[in-house]
Amino acid sequence: NGPNLTPILDSLIDWATLPPIEEKIRVVLLVEADKLGQVDSVLKIDGHSDIFNQEALRVARLLTQLPVIYKRGEPLRQPFVLRFDFTREKQQQFL
């Protein structure tokens, strides 16, 4: 598990550029961060809508403070799961 990033992710999404959302759309990214905690690689994208996948990727690249784990003084690359839930309620809240 790790920190709950949902509020941060939701606040970074550009809701106005997305089409109206009728049913929940989930995009899950498996990412890795560099030694500064910035996403530098995407290992997997699990989503069924290209426009929402692209928005999730854009937001992931904005993250700058993912936890960095060290082992014997060296940063250990560890995958993080980022879950994006695009819902009508969130879209209306952030517009």
C-alpha cells in the first residue's frame, strides 16, 4: 500500500478537458519513481478509454514526491500503483 494519493490525483486532473462522464471510469497505472520521487517510467496502463488514459499519464508525470525507499544507501526502485477513478460526481465537484 502506500500513501493515499486519491485527493492529490483528483485535484490535478483537468476535469474540464474530459468528456462528460456517465459511469465510473477507472484507470490504473503501474509506475516507478526516480531517486527524487518523480515518476520516470510507466510500466503498465490498465484502462479502456484513451482520453482518460492520457489524462492519467499527464497527471502521473506531475507527481514529484512519491516515497523513495533506500536499501544500503541506494535508492530502491519500487513500483507504485496509481488508481484514477473518474466519476460524474468528481467531475461536477471540480468544474
